[in-house]
Amino acid sequence: MPKKHEKNKFSITVCREFFPEIYPAHRSSKWSRGEEDPLTTEMRLFCACMRWAFNRLLEGASRHEIKKSGQELFGLNSRYADDARLKAQALLDSQTELLKLENEETEKKLGRARKKLSLAMRKLAKAEEKGAASEVIEKLRLAV
């Protein structure tokens, strides 16, 4: 049966260095680049896998295909390969959403521009009807 924690007890957290000077776990020389430390190697491979997964998603590859191929190509474990695919999928989804918003904003801008154009064309037509000065008509034509 687990012990119940008393409310007045203190807990102590010991700070340690996660990556000491000499790394206990070495990455295969197949994946590392020279004097690169294991964390940098892992980050580089994960980012490369994420970019690769993004392109495979654009091509329509399935989750399983991306996960298996990512593991083989980049030497990552199953979870890292799947996380790279998930980040790529999230990026793709956000870009799709942003594209929709961009299209809506562009439609609004186009509507405002058309409204300004029709207003300028009406002003030009009225000025020509009334026989306004050639300078005014030229300015209105320039606006149109």
C-alpha cells in the first residue's frame, strides 16, 4: 500500500547535468558527424526526418509507411519517427488553415479595391458629363 504524503514534509530536488563531458551513450559513427555530440546528432536526424516526413505527407504516404521508412533512413526509434511525422502533419495542417485565411483576406481586399475602382469610374463619368477641366479628368483617368 503506498504511503500517504504528509502536508508539512519538504521534498528536495537534486539538480544534475544531463549531458556530462564524457557521454556514456555513443551514437553510431554511421549517423554522427565528426566531433558532434549525441544530442546534436539526434536533433539533426529528427529535423531531417521531419522535413522528409512533410514531403512524404504531401505525396500521400500513410502513417505506417512514413514511420517505418523514417526509422530505417534516419536511425531513429519508433517514437521519434512517429513524433517527426506528427510535427510534419501539424505543420501541414496549420499551413492549410493559414492558406484559407489568406484567401479570405485576399477576397476582402479585392472587394475593397473593386469598390474603389467603381467609385473612381463614376467620378470620372460625372466629370466628363459636366465637362470638367482637362486636368481634373486626367487625374481621374490616372486613378482609374
